[in-house]
Amino acid sequence: MGRWEPDSRGRLQEAALALFAERGFDQVTAAEIAARAGLTERTFFRHFADKREVLFGGSELLRERILTGVTGAPATDGPLEVVAAGLAAAASMLGEFRRDLSLQRQAVIDANPELRERELAKLADYASEVAAALRRRGVGEPRATLAAEAGMAVLRTSLQRWASSPVERSLSAMVQESLGELRAVALGS
């Protein structure tokens, strides 16, 4: 192995997702992921604290993007439109990733109860922070919480649809479509 290989992080993610799909998350070690990527275990730990971080490593950046979208929304926007601005910011970031890797990631999470719980906890944290940002904008309860929780349901649904869609569509389009479905449900149509 050479001292430096381009895109070590990406290669580690691809190797991890392939191994998780083949053998299951719990049956794979960091050393095996590194070996599959043609790297050392030390290199793995330079990029990830543990193998769960392969799946959840971008959570903080995603949270920041969502909140930036929420806080940057026009003051005249209603709660759901503000949340939609946060989701648009998230979709633009997440849409840069490969759909096939998103599908693999989702399959690994869906197959493991501990990982599903972590994913839901992450979304609950995002919802809590979005609700707090809405309250700072003057949105009262329960509207702030309902808009934030609904937004995270839209994000989760959109990501699942985007990753598994047989047709190449942007994540942003999926988010907008899911928001439209939410509005239709809210209006009873």
C-alpha cells in the first residue's frame, strides 16, 4: 500500500457499505473495511471514530445546513415554508452524494434495529432544533413542533424515495414532491 491514496474516505465508505451489505453491519470490523479499501486500519480511524460513523458521519454538517436554511428563510414565510427552506438546503447537500451509496446506506440501516434507532434519534434531534429555531422566529406551539416534525418526516421519506427510485430524479425534486403530498394530506385532499 502506498503512503497516500486519493479519496481514502470515499473508498472506505464504499468498502464498508459493500461489506455491510454482504455480511451485515455487526459482522464487519474496521480492519476488514480498511483491507477491502486497500488502506490501513489506522487510516480508517483517521477518517471515522468507529464503523457507525461511516453511516452517520455527516450528521453535524447536515444539521447545520438545515438550520442555515431555516434561519435564512424570509421573515414572511409561514412555518412549513421555513422548514421547506431548511429541507431545500439539506437536499442540495445530500443530492451531491451518489444515489447508489444512499440506497446501500439505507438498506444497512433498515436491516439493523440499533442503526434504525440512531437514525430516528438523529432526525428527532434535527426536529427539536428546527422547532427551537421556529420559536425564535415567533412561531408558537404546537405549530413549531408540528412543522419541524413533519419536515423531518418529509426528509426521511424523500431520502428513501430518492435512493430507491428506478428513475433518475434529483433529491430536491423528491423533497418538493413530498412537501406537496404533506400539504395535500393536511388539506384533506
